[in-house]
Amino acid sequence: MAHAAEHENPLYGVMAEYDSVQALVEASRHAVAHGYSVLEAYSPIPIEELNDIIHRKRTKLSRIILAGGLAGLATGFAMQYWMSAVDYPMNVGGRPYATWTAFVVPSFELTILFSSLAAAVGMFLLNGLPQPYHPVFNVERFSLASSDKFFLVIESADPRFDKAETTRFLEGQGAKGVYDVAA
Amino acid sequence: MANNVHAQATSTAVLDVPVIAPGHDFETVTESVAQIPLARRTPLGWVFGFLIGLSLLMLLQVSLGYLVLKGIGIWGTNIPVGWAFPIVNFVWWIGIGHAGTLISAILMLFRQQWRMSISRFAEAMTIFAVACAAIFPVFHTGRPWLAAYWLFPYPNTMALWPQFRSPLIWDVFAVSTYATVSIVFWYVGLVPDLATMRDRAASLFKKRIFGMLSLGWRGSARHWHRYEVASLILAGLSTPLVLSVHTVVSFDFAVSVMPGWHATIFPPYFVAGAIYSGFAMVLTLAIPIRAAYNLEGLITMRHIDNMAKVMLATGLMVGYGYTMEAFFGWYSGSFYERAMMWNRMFGPYAWSYWMLISINIGLVQLLWLRRVRENTKLLFVMALVINLGMWLERFVIVVTTLARDFIPSSWGMYTPTRWDFATYFGTIGLFLTLFFLFIRFLPMIAMFEVRTLLPQAKVKAEHGH
């Protein structure tokens, strides 16, 4: 297709601007139905439907968080057991060294701590953040994507991507504007 | 459907308003919040408030500096009242923090949409309150630089480990986890709004700062999907966490054998008191802020009303706690428990007990009246008085029990010194300073969440279900 043209002028994709949630969701549905597969929607609010339309699979983040929590629980009990019963056993009022009931509270707190950190760090890393540069920011209008405008980008990596044809397709989807996104 | 937080058909006009005033759209919501930190001119009222906070913060620096030089003898804390202002203030501040987590986590799980416009600054309040709270136990040790190995398990030269069977160590884990998770949750919530600030900032300097803080957030469908999962799970994790924190704080007392402390009602009663005082603090902050920054369309009378109702409900739980304490004192059949209760009511600190009862059981009943909940000025004053009431509660619990324990020969009176007060008011200065900096430099309302409340944010289903 247009491979020769891409090498001369590297293009990340074509971006369409919409001014409502509904328009963005409908355009995404049509683009997917039209056969596009490498595309992304950008919005100032979370829109649950978009992930189902475009990516069609849920994140593995929740499993990472579970692993974090279990690691915290294990760390809590192991640490307290080792410190109180192995490394420096201390007889306090004749109580056993491994008083596991007393260890519940710090272990619980570490479970919460580790899983919360896994949630935040996992979310940022899976999202590829921090990321200082991304091609979509080359489009001036994109600064409105965090206030009140909605954008759909069909990327040049899409096998069906053809600059002229994709631009025409997006213009036909009620876009308020269609822009080239420099890589 | 969830829009109707309380489905009362017969409400008067003032309180019967939606959670977001009509006429708002994506742009007006964004603009009315984002313009505050981006404004070039600092409002005079802000400067005035900030200077008050800063002056009190300097008082804190002086009193802590003098404390480190002289030792904790400058405080009135002494045997038999070995726990006095420091723990009273610690519990007071930690309790205030709890409302922030309740609003951002528990109300999120219950899908209470009205929480959205107050959650950001309530969470900020939590973080600053925990920072103030942490000062007291750390400096109460006298030599905070040596206290680290009593508190945290790290390999030290004496090869000692903390005593994990002590509620005080549980408290260290609970409070430090609470502080960390609150900061993480708050920052995660801020990132999409920081991206908005980055995109709206006019000067390159502000663009860069907000750009770095927002980590390159671009609001893609994939970003948002992971973001929503992370937020929901963080809310689910913060909920048991916040309940555990004040439970563990109450264990500091309840696990001991002192009359008046050794009670099973302490954990729930402490948690209710925490939320009660926290909502009083949120009202103390929200009422002036919405007026000063013209945010009445986002923080509506509906919010004020709901917060007053939460305060009333938790206030009644606290009142139940006081009643049960008195009942247990009598029903226990223990001579010492009865003497403790008698001493609280008619002993040398009786004034503090009756002040506490008249505020937390008496005054709070005014909140039943719609006319009171409609009157923001009166609510503001009530919130301040309720904060005082909750401070008195901790004073009564801590001081009356310690001043008169089992043997009359070990009794003794406690009188706070000027340094006790200076440290306490100093932490209020730290709190105010941090809070004023927050409202000047960060978006104080979660813009992206409030946008989702607008009718424009809804998607019509493809096939209709």
C-alpha cells in the first residue's frame, strides 16, 4: 500500500476530533466494524464502553494486585516470626515466641500496603507511564483531550491503514476535524 | 438512580438540589476548578489565611526545637499522667483524617456520587492531618532520632527488634501504612487532573511542572480502563485499612488493664468518633472554600446537607458509646470501673466531661433540624465546636483514667504547660499551611470525576438493554 510514502514522511496515524462521548463511541464502533484493529480513543473522562469496543480484553492488573497482597501477607508473618522466634527470642510474661495472633495486625497492614503499591505502580507501568513523549501530543488540538474534546486515532501500524482512505473514512464519521499525527 | 442519594420527597428548596448545579458542562466544570491554581494573581484572602497558618507553623518549629534542646519536661506530661496532650492530639488528628478516606473510598464503593466534588480536598485533609498526628508520638519519645529502632524493624547495632505483641507497634504499622496508601491514592486520583492542568497552563514553566507530575497521562481507552480498575481496588483496600487504623489506635487503650480503657466497645466507638470529627473538619474547610472560590455550583447545599447528616449519624453512635461506657462502669460490678466513672463525672476533671457531653450528645441534636443544616454559617460554627468536643473526648479518656488509677497514693493531677498548647496550635499551623498551599497549587476538586456526573457523559447502549 502506501509504504513508500510513509518512509518519506513518518506518520503515527490519523486523528479525528469529536465533541461528544456518544460520537466518539459510535465512531470507534464503526472503525472496528470497518476492520481497523490498531486504533485508540482518547477522552477527558473514563468511558467503560471504549475498552470493550477497541481492546476487548480486561487488564491483568487485578492479578498483579492479588500477588502484591499475598506477598505482603507472607512478608508480614515471616518477618515477625523470624524476628520474635528465631533471631532474638524474648520471653515476655511466659508467652510463646510465635504468638501468631499478635502478628495478625502488622501482617494485615503489610497486605494492604503491598497490594496498594502494586495497584498504583502496576497501573502506571502497564500504561507505560511515565512517558515523556508521545506522538499524539504533536497535534495542537489534542490539548483539549483532557478538558472537553474526544479523539480517535487510527495508527499507521494498522494493516488496513492508508492515509487517504483512512482520512476519508474518519471524515465520514461525523468528525469535527481530522489531523495527521506526526510520529 | 444513584443520583438520588436520599430519596426524600418533602425537602425544602434550599437542600433539594442536585449534586451538580444545572448549566454546567465539561468546559465549565474544568474551567471553574482549573483556573484557581493557574491564576496569576493570588487572592488577598489566601495570603491572609496562609500567613496565619505560617505563623502557627513557626510556633511549632520553636516549640519542637525547644523540646529537643530541653527534653519533654517542658510539657506537663509526667507520671502518673504519662500520656497526655501528645496522645490526645495524636488521636484527634488521626481521627480527623478518617473522613477523607471514608469519602474517597467507602462512599466510592457505595457509589455515592456526591462524594466526587469533595473527595480531593478531603483526601488532602487526610494526608495533612496524618502528618500532624505523626509529630506527637515521634516527639513524645524525646529523642526522635533514636526512636526509629523502637518503631521500625531494621537491623540496628543492639540487634533488637520491635515488640510485635504491643499495640503501639501495631499502631506504627497501621498509621504508616495509612499515610502511604493515602498519599498513593491521592496521587493516583490527581494524575488525570494534572494532565488537564498541563494542557491548560499558559506558561512553559507551569506546563513543565504539571507535565512532569502528570507522567505523560493521555487519557486513552486503555489508560482509563486500567485506571478505573486500580481506583476501584484501591478504594476496596482503603476501606478495611481506614477501619483498622482507628481500631488499632483504640487498642493502644483497650489492650491495657486501666479502668475506663479496657473495654470491647472501644474499636467501633473510636471509628465512629473519627468519622464524626473528620466530617466536622471537612465542613470547616468546605464551607469557606466554596464561598471564597465561587464553587457553590460544584459543592452544592446537597453536599453540605449530606455531610451534616453523616455528622449527626456518627455523633449519635458516639453518644451511644458514652452511654455504654457509663453503663459498663456500673454493670461491671468492678469497684475500680465504678470509681473511674464517678471520677469522670464528679472528679477534678468533671468540667471536661460535661463539656464533652453537652457538645457531642447535646449540641449535635440541632442537626436534626432542616433549618440548621441549611444555615452554612451556623454549621461552620457547629463544626468547630464539634472538633473541640472530639478533642475533649480524648482528653477525658486519657487524663481522667491516668490521673486516678487503682491506688490513691499514685494519684496526681495533670496540668498542661504553655509548651503543650504551643505544640498543639503549632500543628494546626502545619495543617493550615499545607492546606493553603494545596488549594493554591493543585486542583482541589476532582475534575474528571465531576465531569462523569454530567448527562453528556452517558453513553447510549448499542442495542439498548
